[in-house]
Amino acid sequence: MMSTVGIESTHPKTMPEAHAALPVWNAENWFYEDFAIGHKIRSLRRTISEGESMQFNALVLDMHPYVGDQIFAEMEGLFGRRLVAGAFVFSAGLGLVATNCVNAFSYGYDRLRFIKPVFIGETIYTIRTNLDKQPKYDELGLIRASYEVFKGEGELVLYCEHIQTVKYRDCKPTA
């Protein structure tokens, strides 16, 4: 049997049966035991446009001159052009390899580093690597994965480690 997300979300009664029988795209129900240490995935590439960069800045109220003022960036800025906000590079970079695993929940991030600037119009992609896993709670273990965001032809611009709690397939008390 194919992996499913959940009975009602995978086979909804509110759509034609033939449609409900199709697999749900980008949705997994992996369990702690399914995560293999060393497994890597690479995203598609994504070019960051002027419009979406400014939308993000407006949404989070980040109007620092380096991200929002072309004249400042060109005339006085260290890089001679506008940057994409680091928080946007982080969000977009992680989003490129995000999955909709209903058994995993974000626990936090460690070692977040903005290594090189990303400029408007540049293209990024991400590589995710499963680093380790350890039991934590009676029903959930911890998975640690690295996220490396690159621009262009392989220049590392961001690194972080994401920790997730993930349900065990067969719950065993940790105590």
C-alpha cells in the first residue's frame, strides 16, 4: 500500500473518487525509523526577484537601506547593490526542500550562518542532509538535518541545522 498522509486528507469525501485516489503531491508520512543518516536531497533552483524581495521586506517590516534603498546600496553600500534579506534567503532556501510530512514538527534551528550575500536577481538552490537522530520522548524522536543554500553554480551562502521531532512508527517509552 502507498504511503498516505491521513485518511481524510488523502482520500477526501468532498471530491470525485478518481481524484481522491491520486497520491497527494509533496506529502509524506515518514516516521522516525524512515529517516536515513547521510541521505541527501537537492532542490530545484529558484531566482529571487525584485518584487518578491520587497514583498518579504514589507511583510516583516525590514526596510534596512541594504535591502530597500537602491541609491544607498549603490552609492554608500559595501556591495554596490541591494541585498536580499537574510531572513528571506533562509525562508526560501528551506522552503525549497520542505516536505509536508505530517509526522514531523519543527523543534528549532542551530548554527544558522549567513555566509555570503545574495543579491536581487540571483538564483539559489538547497541541499538537505540528514545528520543524526536520537530518541527523545515516548512518542517522538529528534532528527537533525543540515541545510546548505547555494547561489549560482555552487557558492555556499547559508548554512543551518534544523531539528525536528518525528513520531515513532512503534512508540516505545524512553524512560
